[in-house]
Amino acid sequence: MSSTATSRTTGARIRQFLLNDERGATAIEYAMLASGIGATIAATVFSFGSQLKTTFYDATASLL
């Protein structure tokens, strides 16, 4: 086998491996999902945080 044929075979093997390997894609999908959930939680806490604080302070003040 010549070196040109060997390099073509090696190149084909590498391409096939890269096309079949989906572990990195799955990790990226999980990271995107986790960041979306985190952003949603942060937005909810930010928008309702002061309202909840006022409600709890009023409830505490009425008990005293």
C-alpha cells in the first residue's frame, strides 16, 4: 500500500469517527438546557423578589 492510499484511509477513518461521535453534542445540549433553566429562575427571582420581600415584611410587621 502506498503512503497516499494510507493517508486517504486514515483520513476516511478520522472523518467517520468525527461523524459518529455525538458525546460532545449531548454535553452541549445539556449545558444549553441548564443555562436556560438558570436564566428562567434568575428572571423570576429578579422580577418577583422585591414584591415577595415587601409581602413578607408586611406579614412580619403585622405579627409584631
